[in-house]
Amino acid sequence: MTLITSPLPDVPIRDISITECLFEGLSAAPDRVVLLDGPTGRSLTGSAMMDRIRRLGGGLTARGFGAGQVVALMAPNMPDYAVVFHAVAYAGGTITTLNPTYTAPEVTHQLRDAGARLLITIPDFLPQALAGAAGTGVEMIAVIGAADGHLSIDDLMGAPLAAQVPIDLQRHVVVLPYSSGTTGLPKGVMLSHRNLVVNVDQALAVIRIEAGERMVAFLPFFHIYGMNVLMNAHLVAGACLVTMPRFDLAAFLGHVQAHRVRMVMAVPPVIVAMAKHPMVDQYDISSLEILVSAAAPLGAELSDACAARLGARTIQGYGMTEMSPISHFSNEDHAKPGAVGITVPNTLCKVIDPETGASLPPGQEGELCVKGPQVMLGYLNNPEATSRTIDAEGWLHTGDMAAFDAEGQLFIRDRLKELIKVKGFQVAPAEIEAVLQTCPGVLDAAVIGVPDDEAGEVPVAFVVPKGEVRAEDISAYLRGHLATYKLPARIEFIEAVPKSASGKILRRVLKTQMAAR
């Protein structure tokens, strides 16, 4: 068997919680501003952040939402997002992070599946939160801010917790982000304190983060990339996060200019904008040295174009929600155009023939498999999906076709899994198909991903109509059931969905037909 290991030494496996890990980093300079709200300028120092975490953790415990309980958080990036996240963790609870663009049915599914009893949101999201929480186990909705009839997180504050509520660092599920995995509907990814802490340490072994530097934080904290690589790792390292509730190019460029930002963590659509948008020339962003792209593939040509325009290096990383998320990263000393980097410490990799399972040598393309302490505990309430993703020997099968070069650099070639990556977000064709099947006028449906210059990929739906139905009517129906990024870019009518003898949709046939056009 050909195993690929990291060229870097292993990091210690530490017996601390993710919030104790955070407190270690913040305590190094407690008076330093570590969170700065981009739109309002509201800031938190390290000591103020720790105080709010301890007091909110104490209040959650006093109200019965602490140890062993699930708290849902649906909010944009803001300083108190990190406070709520760590207060729940410090109190021995589990936090499930919701995408704020979800429709009410999508919110309902996650709240029910996760078993949440408390939902924390912002006033603007209350209608969506109330609709999504109806009929679930949620007993209280609280807000970050103020809203009539609802407690705020300041109302929930209590006597501060003196220490981390005892938990099993290896087995306790601290966070439940939702992922479609290699296929299928969104599933709760069970990540432990050990998973998050070790991946923070793995990230800091390959990413240079300078204490006191400022980073524009627009990658959503509900997504594992924004959650553990941006929010947790940067705060642990002593950086200051300038939070943005959503990506806006002008605001982003303004923050880079005002705060003399050295490094940006982004996704390919942002790299496209930095390489091509004329607005970029209106700002002084000469402080930029590094642009990191992850969550979706970035071609070498676009990477080089961005680097040439800005005079900064563009590097990539690779991971999955199921790996907390990093397994590979192109740090500043090991970057190659088109590569997603070297293997991070404490991690084993192999590339296998997807048909035979045989291990392949460097240079040959196959499915990437990963083993390490950052690999998830499994999928919540779904042992079958867990066993399909993590085999009996502990190897996580990523579903990505990849190859290593002779120097240990990883290149992602293609995807075995069916997921569509839209602006870095995972979209499962099966989820869109399930909604289409409930739409009046639809007899059958299939969804594939097609390349897109701006989004990386977009979904396209193929529909077998039942009677008279228009594409506009189907799109309107979908808008009431799916988040915007999951909506098909096009709807095409066909006579029949190509399927195998066992009834499985033959997506490659549809992709071939699309390519032929």
C-alpha cells in the first residue's frame, strides 16, 4: 500500500476543549481587539469575549440549555456569533449551525434532526426562524440584539462558569454542521472537541497567521471553513476578525484598504472578482500578500491571473466538513499552481482505484482516502451513511478523484460523488430532485451540476412534465422550498430520465448530452 504522509512533524493531541483552546490564545494579549463588526464598528477585546462566553455559558446552564443540550444558531457573521458558539461549547452543549438563507422547510429539517431545544437568531431572521421552528422540539427562540416578545442573549447571561463543563473530549459532539457528504440529503456531521482542536493545530502548522493582524471574515461561520479555519484558528492565533454579514465587493475592498489586510481567505467566486472586476482598481489593496482559495476547485489559470493582477500569491487548501475540515493546504513555502497542497500533520492519505480498491502510486489518479484525528465521529442518526463514508479500517472516502505528484502535492481532478459545489456550498442533486418530485406538473426529474465561470458549478434540472407546466411555474415552486444557491440555473424538459436497471439516475448520460450541445 502506498501511503502519503505529511512532510511536517505531528502536532500534539491536546486534552483541552475547543473553548479552552480559544482562551489560551486570547489570554496571550487580553486587551487586544479580536472581533470587529464591519458594518457598525462594534468591537470585542479578548478579555471581553471570554467574559461574555463565561456569562452566557452560565446563563444557558441555569436555564437548562447547557450540558447535553442542542442549541441552534442561525445568524450572519458578527462578533456575538463566536460568543454564542463558544458559550454552548463551554457549557457542555452541542451547537448546530444553520444557513441563514435556508427556507422554513430546510430549517425545520435540521432542527428536528439535530434535536435542538433553543434557537438563537437575529431580529431580521425571526419570521423564518418562527416558521422553521414550528412543530419541532424548539422551546425558546432568543435573539442577538433586541426583538419584542423574545429574550436577547444579554437577557440569557448568568453567573459566569468558572471552568469548562466536563465532557468526553474524544466522543462528545460539540458541533453539528450539516453536509450532504459524498451523496444524499444533508446530514448532521458529528464533530468532537478533539476534532476541532486538532484541526486548529494542524491548520496553524501550515498557515502563517500573525498575532494582531486583521482578517476580513466574510466566509460564513456556519460553514466549517469559516467556522474552524477562519473563526477558531485565527482567534486562537491572536488575529482580529473584521466580520461581514455577507460578501459585498465594495465593502470587502474597503476593509482590506482600511485595515491593511495581509491575507484573505476566500472561495473561487471571490478570486474571480479579484482577478477581473474593475472596482478592484479603485482601492489600495497593496497590503495583500496571500489569497487563500478553498471549498471548491480553483484552476491554475485563474489563480495565476489573480496573482498577476494583485502582485499577491494565490494558494489553495482542501478539506471537507467531515474532516473538520482541513487535510491539505498549500502554505506559503509549498505552493504550486493548481495544487491544493501538502498533507497536514497527523494525517495519512492513500489514492485507490475506485473499482478495485487497490492502492495507487503517486502520479496515478484515483479516489482520495484520508485517516486522521480530524475525521468526524460519523453522521447523526445515520449509521448507514457513516459506514459508506468511513470504512472498517477508519479510512474516510472523500469521493474526490485526485493524484499526488512526486513531491507530495495533491491535485484534485474530478468528483466521484454527486455533489454540486455552488460558490463553495454543497448542493445534493437528490435534495433538489426530492422537491421537484412534489411539484405539481412534474412526473420525474434529475439534476446535474454544470461548470460556471462565476459560481464554479450550478445545478441544472431535467424534468419530465406531467400535463401542461411551464419552467417558470416550477422555478416559483422551488423558491418556496430551497435556499437560493440550490435553485437550478436552468430547467430543461425531457421525455424520460435515463436510469440504470436498478433505477439509479445515470447523471453522466445527462452530462454527456449537455456537453454534446
